[in-house]
Amino acid sequence: MQSSTRHVLLATLGGQPQIVTLALDWLLEHSIPICEVFVIHPASYPRLQQSVERLAKEFADQRYTFHGQERDIILHYRVLQHYGNPIHDIVDEQTADGILFDIDELLRSLKLQQATIHFCISGGRRMMAFFAFSAALLNFTHHDRLWHLYTPDALQEQTKHGAIMHLPQDSGVHLFEVPFQRTSQSLLARQLVQQTRHDDDRAKSQERERCEQVYKYATKRQQEVLRLIARGFSLNTVRQELQIEQSTLTTHVGRLLARCREVWPSEHFRDYRSIHHKFAPYFGDD
């Protein structure tokens, strides 16, 4: 392992805080001079909050005790975000993309600072490990390492939920490197990712412009119908909410569908469900 003036440990975090300290102890035991630790986690929920509080005790005043000696090790909390909004869980493509982008941004920032990264991907949601692996492909040099923490079955219950945060050297707990092929074409891979994001952003912008064309063309009453359909209401519920006759609602929906067909000439708008599909993201951005 190449010596560096700045070795940092990154660790995904869930309800098992001991994963962070056991990984750190193993690295220190193997003479890797970790000076900073970044714990990466979604926005807080009860078990996660307990993990954060348990770790805070281990790094009180940014001092960490290893084999009875205190070391200066800075602890950072990295709450995963999507465009500035905290991510609470991985529930759809948007949150998944947000997590990948956020981890990628952190790795890229640390590499620009010429840090050597040790990334333990054993904590938290399994999907977070996948995102970490993907981000590492784009950013890691041959100095950086992905690690998995192995804990013998006999010790897993003993250490669970941070009951034990440190173990003796002969416990059998250890890190092993997650193998992956570092590519010399990482710059090309990054460019492809950035181009994909650019294309996605452009497509979303075009969709929003088309939605605005339909919305601005509509009458005030049709706009109300459009909003309710976009929120997922059935036509019967829309009629009841607006207190209008079925024939009137049918006319409004028909004119909205006709306008949508003009704006999206290559797509099929069969019924109000097609309107919901197109406009749910549009009003969801408001």
C-alpha cells in the first residue's frame, strides 16, 4: 500500500455502528494511518440515529482511542442528498440516482485533494454497496481500496447494534479487499455518465416545456381537472371534487387529450391515465 499524507476511511452506515470502528481498528492495526473517517448514510431514522450517537462517543473531541492510545482522527457525517434534499431511503430511480451522484461527488472531491481512499461498503442498505462500487469504478486509482468487513458468525450477535465496538486482534474479524478491475479509461466512463445525465436533464426540460404548453392553453377549469388527474385521482373523484356533470368532465378531458396529441404527435394518448403519466412529474416539481 503506497504511503500518503492523507489516508481516509469511508464507510456506509446503517444500524450497525461497530462496522465503522472495527474496520478502522483493522486498518490502524495494519499501519494504515487513517486521519479522517467519513460515515455515509441516509437521513436519520431511529436505528440510524442510535448508530450516529454511538459513533460520536468513540470520536469525542475528534480523538479516537486505539490500543489505549488516543489519536487525532476527524469524524465526518455525510447525509445522502438529492439536489439538496435529504434522502431517507432508496425508494425509486430518483433516490437511487441521487445516492450514486452524491457518493460519486464525495469520491471525486477527495481524489482532487489527492487523498488515498479506503472504502468499507459493509454497512447500511445492500444497494449502497452497489452505488459505492459503481462510483469507485469512476474515481479510484490503484492506491485506493474497497473493503468488506468479515465478522465470524459466533461474534455477529455479540457485536450487534454496537454492543461491542472493539475486538482483540485474534477475534477473526478482518477486512478483505473487494476485487474489481480499475480501468484506465475512467475519464471516458465519467464523460459517458455526464453525457447521460445531460441528456436526461435535457429530456426532462423538454417534457416540462410541453406540459406547460398544454397547461397554459387550457382554461382555468381544465387546469383544475389536469391537476387532479396528475395527482392520481379517478375521473369519478375528479367530478366529485369539482362538483361538475359527467358530460362536462368528459368534454374537459377530451380537449386536454386533443391538445396533448398536438404537443406529443408521436405518442398515444388514449385516456386520462396517459395524462396522469405525463403530468405527475410536472406538478410534482412544484
